Amino acid sequence: MMKKRLLAILFFVLILSLTACKTTTGDTRSTASGGDSISEEEKPTDAGNVSDEGNKPNVVEETAEAKDFDASTVASKIDVKGEFYSSEFSNDLFLILTNNSGVDCDISLSVDLYDDSGKIVGTDSKSVVAFANGTSIAININNDDKFSKYEYTLTAKELSYYHCVDQNLSCEITTATEKAIISVKNNGEENAQFVEYYALFYKGNSICDYDWGFIDDDDSEIKVGATQKKEANCYSDFDSVKVYIHGRSATYYRM
């Protein structure tokens, strides 16, 4: 009788041990989007996800948005060039930024202004959303006191609410008496919002005047396939002009 009880207890312990061995734990890793997660057990064994249609592998290609965003690397690949302009009304610094990083991004910029003696005479900060890879934009810093030097700190961030449209905007410039006529066409597939322009007029290699404003319709947009025009005025003799445009599109406007 005692032997039967011992055998029954040993058999029960063996069953519990075997059951416990079936429980496993796996690391949980985030997907490329940073949203949902997938465990090691749930991963498909094929290199790509399997689609419902014909059980054919649907290979997902890595895009610029799916890559890890290295803010310091992106910032280091944004070229910044400064140009000065002074008149009896204002003292201006124009920073021409070119995005050579390979990715679209948002940026923040802090700028300190110094006079010839090295004394700081002004400071300002600017933010730019939806800075498209391969495009150039202009940022204006205005100061009451004259300055001759500047220092800046640039921070790059992943795109947040807005996304890029500048890569789909084409710009044509026609000069006339005391002005430039700017024509911007939207060649993309979504409406461009709040398209801003800076027109820098030059006499030789120096800025002699500038104009700023928005090129858009009554809805503050350039519609898909549409063209908007604007006159940029110059009250000084000039022999060339450079125009920089920048817009954006909100996610809920995506077509």
C-alpha cells in the first residue's frame, strides 16, 4: 500500500515537471514603425511577410522613414551658409540651409550675433518643419544692433505632424523693373500649405535688398497641379535674384 502511494506521488511530480518545461519566454522587439510589437514566437520564418494572395512572400523594402534616425548625423549633413545685409532700417542675417542628410526632418536653430569686438549683441531661435532632403531654404535673423559674426546650434528631429512638399514644387523667376515675378507650380500629389518665399536681390555678390511673403491661394495652399504667382519688390538697383521657397502639408491633407 505504501509503495502504491509513493509511486502515485512520484508520477504526479513528473507530470508537473513536464508541464513546466513547456512554458517559454521570448524577447519582445519593436517593429520599424515603433508602434506594435512582435515576439520571437510570432515572427514568420520566411524573410518577408506572407501575403494572403497566393501565399507569395511580400518582401518589405526598408525606406528612409523606417531607418533609425540619428539626429547628430542628420544635423552634421545640413549645410549652413550665412549672408549679411544691412540698411538704415535693419541688420539681417540670412542663413541658407541645404539638406544633404538623405532624410526628411524637422530642425531647430539657435543663433547668437556678435559685433567686431566679440560682444554678443543679439540672439534668436527658429524652427523649421518638413525640411525635405535635397532642398534648400532661407532663414532670416533680424537685429537692431549691427553685427559682423554669428554662431549657431542646429538640432535635427524626426518629422512630426507635417510632411514635406518642397521636392515637388518648381519655381520660375522673371525679373522686371524693381521686382521679380515668382511662379510656383505644385507637381506633387498633395496640396502644399503656407508656401513661404524669400527673394534675395544682389548687386554683384552682395545682397542689396530682399522681400518675403507667401505664395498661395485663398485657402493658404497651392493645389495639386496648380500654379501661383507673386511679385517680390526691390527698391534698389540689382543685377540678380535668388528665391527660396518652403511649404508643408499636414497629415490629414494627404491625398
